Amino acid sequence: MKKFSKVKYFGAVAAALLAVAPIAAPVVSSIASPAVVQAATTTDAQKVLNRYFKDSTTTSQKNLFEFVSGESAITAPESLAGRRSGPNHFLGTLLTNGDLPSEFKNYYVQVVFSGYEGYPASQVAYDLYARGAGTYTATVYLFNANPSGTYDTPALASKTVTLTVPAATATVSGVSSVSDATVANGSSVTPFQTVASIVGSTKFALSDGSTRDAVPSDFATGLPIFVGFTQSSNPYYDIKQLDGGITGSTFKTPGTYYALFSLSDDVAASLTTAGVTPTVSLRKVTATVTVPGDKTKTETKTNWYVARKVVVGDYAESAATGTANVVNGQGTTVYSDPTTTTSTGKTLDYGSAWKVYGVVKNSAGTVLAYNLGGKQYVKASDVSSTAVSNQAGVFTVKYPSNPTWSIAVYNSDLKVQKLIPAGSTWTTFGVKTLKDGKSYYNVGGDQWVRTDYGYWNAK
């Protein structure tokens, strides 16, 4: 039998074959999946969550407690259908960027603080409050709301929000100190009327037990900060207490004055809230005033004032030359003010000599102090213009006419300071001639005894 590699059909045969098996293009049939309706997708939920919830936020310890303690969505998922805005807004604006859009009506939400999974809101709130300042993390979960009025699990999306509670800022609870000032009669009043003078002199006590220096914003704005001078020490300041006698540019009468400065509304409110009791340096007045913008209404307002003490002394300083010899057996203290009330912490040794640049006298002409240069003052009673011979030894009291009598101890002005008994012994530090022309032993400080009212032995 012979094989053929190709078979060809012609004419009617070919037509018959085509009629039986026509050549057609392939037909592709597709089976469509049934449509699935979803209330929300994971992608949609995550986009909404990322857009409308914060990445981080800062709040106070009090605000965090108030928000968390009453929030049911801390304990279990909570529907957002009616909680997208207004007073019932989910956690206020603690976690969100504002009112939530309509997309959120189809969601439930739950907030879980790290470390408090499964805890009720009240316990979370109290624990966070007790921990105080710090950084906390909360994870916000979005669940799909289903037609049965509940929610589907698992959550569609989640986002972690960082919450920072800074350390509480301490408020002003009083005045810790206000430094006094001492000036000579006739000095200018201007330096005591400036804001800088009261700011640099005042230190406030704070609610946490610490203190801080005053700053300009602690004092009133829009009002006369410097109120005036008063000689009254009444802590309940009254405008009638102002001293109308200080009308010029200088102090004209020696005495004690107080420069009054108004505190700001914020500081005043802190003091009032703290229930501070007024003092000489922190004064208070409660007055009825007209409400700003409405002259028909009045309100009660509490104002507070810092009072700085200014002592106007009966003294005047003038230039002088000479030498101050230390005659006080214990040495002499160096002071920073002409009234010799504020020590510099320095002392000058007994017997040392120092150049004099100024002398301080009162209105009667009595010498009170010497300026040794650079506002370094020593008491006049501790020094002398004449040198003291170094006479270290022991003096025994024995009055020549009657050995049983006591003798007087004098100061350098020959005023009796006290009596010392016969037979008593005293360490001597030097010897000098006082203004009566007699010789005296120094027995410590500005204390002198006649050299001829006893006997002396060298140490």
C-alpha cells in the first residue's frame, strides 16, 4: 500500500467537508465571581485612621486623667456613629485632629494603652495619673460596624499614638525674699521706681517647694507697675497709705519706706488660688471695679503687690583721707554699705592699718564708719587714727584706792559699757591713749580699761 504525505480535495468534495466541519475562531468563555459587598476595607480604614488621628500629642496630667477615666472605648470597642463631633467627640481632641468625617460612622474604635491591655478605663486613668510626667503609647484600633449593630473582628486597621505628659509647671505661691535697700537721706528715688529694681530684688516661692528669680512678666502690664512709696507696713495695701510726702526726686526725710509694685493677673490669680496670707513684702487688696467695656457692671478683683523695703538713713558720706588702725581685739568686719549692716564676709586683723577714702557721719556730726575704698566700710568704733601698741597679756583688776572695788569698761568714746569685778582677769590685745589723755588696755572689741586700775602680765 502506498502512503501519501498530503491529501488534496478539490471541487465538490472540498465544499462538502467544509460544510461538515467549518473552521471557527476559538471562543473564550468567562465565569464572573459573585459580587461581595463590604462596609469597609482594610486599606480604606488605614487611610482614614492615618489621616484623622494624630501621630503624637502633648497633654497635661489632669487632662489625660479626665479624658481616659470617662472613656468607654478604653474598656471595649465603641461605636463612632454619634461620636464624631461636639461635646461627645471621641476623647475630645486628645487623639484626633478635629471633628471626624462621615466615614467614621461605619466604624467602632478602641484605644489600648501599652501595658494596660484588658484593663478598664478607670484603672488606666488612675495608674497614668499616679505615674505623672512621662511618655505613653496608645494603639487605636478601627473595627468594621456590621448590620447587626455590633462590630466585626479582627480590627481593620491600627495606629500607635505617642502621648507626652510634661512635668507640671510650678505656680507662684508666695514671695521667698525681697532684698532691702539702704540709702542716705537726699538720695535719688528714681532707682527704686524701675521694673528692673524690683525684678532684681525679688525671689518667688513656688508650689513645688522651690524658688525662682522674678522676671518682668511677673509684674502688671498695661498698668502703672510702680504704684508709689508708703511708710505703712500694713499687708493689706490701701491707696490711702501712699506717702504723699515723696513728691520730688530725692528722699528728704530719714525713715523706712516701701516701694510698691503691681503683680500681673496670672501671678495674682496663683496667689489667690493658693490662699496666700499677705505679708509686709507681699501685699493684697480686694476692690470693686468696673467691668472693662461695660460701665454698668462691676466685679470684685484681687490685686497683689510686692513691697521692697528702702531704709533712708540719717547719714551722709564725704571724701576723707587718713589711716584707719584696727583697734578691735577680735579684728573688724568689712561691710558693703555705709550703715554697716551687710557684711562682705571679710575681716581685718587687729593692729592692721588701712588707707581711708571716705567718712560717714550722721546729721549730728558723729562719725559712724569709714570707707576703705571700693565701698568697703568698717565701723568707726573698731578703728582709730592712732596705731595701737601690740600689748598681748593678762590684766588683773585692782583699783588702787580700794582693791575690792569694780572698775569701768569704756568704749573709745569713753562711755561706760559695764563694770568688771575686783580680782577678775582679762586678756589684753593692745594699749593706746584715748581722748582723755589716759592710757588704756584693749580687752576685746571696742572695750577699754585704764592701765592704772590693775596690774598686767605679759603672755
